[in-house]
Amino acid sequence: MASGEVVHQRGAEGVECGGKEGSTSSATSRRRWDLLRSVLLKKEVDLREYADITTRTLADLQLFSKEKIESGDGYVKVRYGVSNACSLTLKQSEEQKLKVKSLSELRTRESDADRTGIVTVWPSEEALGYVCSKRAGAFEGKVVVEVGSGLGLAGLAIAATTKAKLVVLTDGNSDAVSRLRENIALNAAKFGDTVVRAEKLDWSDAGLRTWWDETSVAELGGGVDHVLCADCIYHKELFRPLSGCLDFLLTRDQQRGTECWLMCPNRHGGHSLFLQVLGETAEDVEDSGWTIPPELGDHHHQKTTRESRGLEEASYPRLCVLAKKKEKKKKKHY
Ligand SMILES: C[S@@+](CC[C@H](N)C(=O)[O-])C[C@H]1O[C@@H](n2cnc3c(N)ncnc32)[C@H](O)[C@@H]1O
């Protein structure tokens, strides 16, 4: 084992992480997220305090078959079997590990979001892609916008397995957007009549307005039917901008009944904290609560009950559907 590396186990984020083999380790996971938070906030960190948890191997939920088909200078191409008939190829970082050295690379240029999205496909993205591919009918003829797409597996799975009209993959990090464009080009033959684009969308107010003025959604669809968002509830400072962004997308065309599908693990109570922020900042948004969708029921049961390598409940991704409250019909007076 290289120095700094640790024995891997399934940890609280649905990824492999360090600690004693055979036991779950929410404490390890918590410290690792504290470290990530400090890095993202550009704080000085004494790495000696984190020496035992500074490498984490990123695993997946294995909802899709996965095969490495090519590797090159700093990248690998991985083929995901997103349905019996269809596979997608995603270009991603070579090493499916977060190391402290590379953590500093997650810091961003001034005007960019962090780089967590280009490291790997996070388990929530995989779970969301899986659920969407099982609900293909919901997307027929629809306009779909994914925010914080990272490598874009969920949006690409919709483009490849459903008859959506338009799928716009977005991220606030420029490198992620470039990678999304590469991934769209790699899979273009699979999309049929669905138009697929990648655009830079920052959740801040200014970012939203600029994006909406230029987006292909306004040009091609006029409104949004489905908003997708996987593993974007991880950093408290981002809760308000993310909430503002989702509210903005939910209100583009009030007649459409836009729904937002959020998929995320419950990292340190983030589920209810985020909904609280949403309640304070967005008007009239209803949420379904956080649930395990039926499509993931057996999988969730298997993953969380296997004694030695089980995921903690909190780390299994859950779905929450957001929509604007329907206007109550005014009572008629005769
Ligand atoms: C943990 S990653 C999740 C990526 C992907 N959805 C997945 O689950 O694999 C969080 C994503 O949010 C994006 N992000 C963070 N802050 C953002 C912001 N202010 N505006 C837009 N995107 C942002 C990052 O670039 C990153 O791709």
C-alpha cells in the first residue's frame, strides 16, 4: 500500500473510504467532508491531521454494468450499459481516487464552480440515471435541464433511452462543461431525434440570467419540463444559490408543471437543511420528501443490509421531487 493509502471499505458516501475493513465509518466520512469543505473554501489545512483519510477510492452503486474501454493521458473511457439495448461511453479522470494532492485541484479558478464533478460519476448521478431510464415515458417530447451535471450520466441516459425533445446538461465549472461536450460527441449516434447540448450554468443570480438569455432552452423549448440534480447538496454555502436556481427553473413556464428531481445522500442532515433553505428562499415550492424510489427498492435493501460491506442508510441516495404549488382555485360566488 502506498504511503497515505488506507484499507478501503464502503463508507458513508456510497464510496470506498479508509478505515478498518469490515466496519462502516461515518466518522471517517465526516472528517473527509470537513477536509473537502476546507479545500473548497480555500482554507489553510494541516494535512498531518488528516493523514489517515487522505485517499478515497470512488466506487459506484453498480446499477449499470461498467467496463473500461480505453485509457490515455490522464483519462479513461468507461462504457456504461444503461439498458439492455444501449450503452454510453463517458470520458472521465484516469484515477478513481480522491487524493489530497488532487483535492487541491478541486479548487477553482475565480469565476468557476468547484471541480468535484469531473472526478467521477457520483453514486447519486448513477441512481438518478437509473431511475430516469426506467421511467422513459415521462420524458417523451419533454425539455430536460440537468444542473451540476458533472460528467452527465443521468442526462445522457435520458437522451439515449427516451424520446425527450431536448436535454441540456449544465455545470458551473468550465472544465466540466468541456468534458460534457466531449461526452455528448462520443455518444451522439445514440440520441435519435433528441437534441443534446452542454452549457455553462452557474447557480448564482447573475449566472442564471446570463444563461437564460443565451440558452438553447429558450430558443428550442421555451420552458423546462424536468430539472435533474444529483449530489449537489454537499456544501452549505451552495444551498442558497442552488435553491434560487431550482426555483428559477421551476418558474420559467408556469403552465408546464415543471418538476425537479433531486437525488442525494443525506450528508450530515443536508436533506432537511436544504429543504429548509428552499422553504425560506423559494415561494410556493412543494416537496415530496426524501424517498427511495421503487426502482431502487431491492438494490437499496441489498446494499444497506449486507453486514460487512453495507452502506449506511444516510449514504444511500434518495429522491425528492419539487414542484410549484398549484394555485388554489378561487371559490366561485354565485
Ligand atoms: C459533487 S458534484 C456532482 C456531479 C454530478 N451531478 C454527479 O453526481 O456525478 C457537484 C457539481 O456541482 C457543480 N457546482 C458546484 N457549484 C456550482 C455552482 N455555483 N453553479 C453551478 N454548478 C456548481 C460542480 O461543478 C459539480 O459538477
